[in-house]
Amino acid sequence: MRFFSDNAAPVHPKVMQAITDANRVDTAYDGDALSQKLDAAFGEIFDAEVSVIWVPTGTAANCLALAAMAKPHQGIICHREAHIEMDEAGAPGFYTGGAKLMLVDGEGAKIAPDTVETLLGSIRDDVHQVQAAAVSITNATEYGLTYTPDEVSALGKLCDERGLGLHMDGARFANAVASLGCSPADLTWKAGVKALSFGCVKNGGMNAEALVFFDRDLANDTFYRRKRAGHLQSKGRYLAAQLLAMLENNLWLENASTANQTAQIIANAAGGRLRFPVEANEVFIALSEAEAGKLRDEGFDFYDWPNPEDGSPGARLVTSWQHSEKDVQPLAEAIAAL
């Protein structure tokens, strides 16, 4: 009955078992056998040579990636609803030593190339203005929309032409891939993405996220930045174990598909209340305060989420890997009955 966030879901049993299996003596930090397997394991998923760094939070993954791309006096272009702007308490500036977030608009928290071009065109090429160094996009976005490979490629082409790094916040990357049915490679490095924050916690993990560098040179200094930021855990094998368990037999896609499918059940019941198409596992609906109160009286928990366009009342409903059709059907019926 709780639809606050996929962060609140329990750890998947296979991930928990992997943590238990890792509970043995091994080398400390990231020198253990499991951590040493990450590059090859993720390389197989993405069909590329990659450098993978585990971290315990998505904020750390995002901001370490941005620090590898932007110097303190430079800027990072992102949507004004992006997680790095709205929900990371200034961490991008902290990790980069002062780089500025340069905000743009776009429907459903998506960024279009022409929007980036317009911003770049407004910046004078002199020392009095911040010069952009990178673009950060979220897939799936903060409003549950997915960037297609073609859309990412268009941004990647622009970034390449303008000498900008392209970072993807993939807290719900698994949901995006499961929804689109595309290859992970087509949605990332083949489209110009240099670094990906690969989400695990929202998808059944406990406390492990993967920072995947497709431009492996960017990883070199990041190992030092991770240590300096306090994220080099001495028993890193427990984080590596979670990530490897998530990749094994495509559990990451299985979990995301379950979350996406149950979100669609709610979306179908919401009908005209939908604020955005449901392309992952988040459902945004118009809901009056009285209607929200009625649903809560029936035992459903969720976040109030006003319409970003006009501030009118609404709600965000998030499903996770643990939800079944039986779990979400009562909410769907309650929404349909309003």
C-alpha cells in the first residue's frame, strides 16, 4: 500500500544472498576478487571496455562523474528539475569544487539539443562568464519519461561538436532500458555518453551504485576523488557483490520490467488524470486534496506532487520490483472509482 518511492523497497533476495556469500575474508577496499570482476561484468552488458567504480549512493555517483568532466570554474548544463539540482543539497558544487549548474527547461524534465544550443549561444566567450563543460541528463527522467537512443545520440553529437562531456544519471536506467527494449550500449556509449550512474538501490539493491566510465581516462582521477570524498569503503566487496548479483541472469532488467508493468496497471486506471506518459515506474496524476485524502484514508501512501506547469495538486506513485499485479490492483481500482 506504500507507493512513496522505489528507494523504500526491500533488498531483493538474490542480492541479499550475494552479500551473505561475500561475508568472508578478502582484500580490503576495492582490491577484493568481486570488485576486480566489475569491469568485465559491466563490459559484457555494454559490449565495451569500461571502468567501473562502486559507490554507496546515487549522489556520489552523479557528482564524482561530473567532477571528472567539469573544473571548478566551469558549468554543467542540466534540466531545472534534475535530481542534481533539486535533491542533492549542492553536492555537485561540493564535489566539483564550485562548478555551476546551468539550468534549462524541457517537457517532462527532458533536454533537447536546441535548448542546449540556445544556452550555449547566450554565453560570451570571455572570462567574465561561466563556460559549459558538460551536459547531464536523467534516464528515465524525474517525471518518468525515457530518452530514446536517437534522442541521446542527438545530444551526444552536439556535445561532441562543442567539446562537452555527456553524463547520464541512470538511477532508473534499468527501467528505461526495459521500457525501450533497446540495448544498453545503444542508449549510452554508442550515443555519446561518457559516464553513466548505473542505479542499483532503487532496483533491489541495498547500498551500492555503479559509476560506469565509457571514457576510461575519466576514471583515473575519480579513484582519488572517491577516497577524498569518503566513499572508498574498506569492505567494498559487499558493494561489488550487489552489483554483480544484479547483472547475473539480467536480474536488473527483470526487476525493472516488473516495476514498469505494475506502473502501467495504475496508469491505465488513471486515464485522463495522467500528467505525463508512463514510460518507466513512476505515475504522475492530477489529484485534488480531497481525493488524495480519500486515498490515504483507504490506506494508500504516496507523495503529493503539484503540476510543474501550474502548481495544481497531484500525486506521484512509484512502483518497485517487489510489486505484483495483486499489490497494485487495489490502488488502481481506488483511483478509477474517484
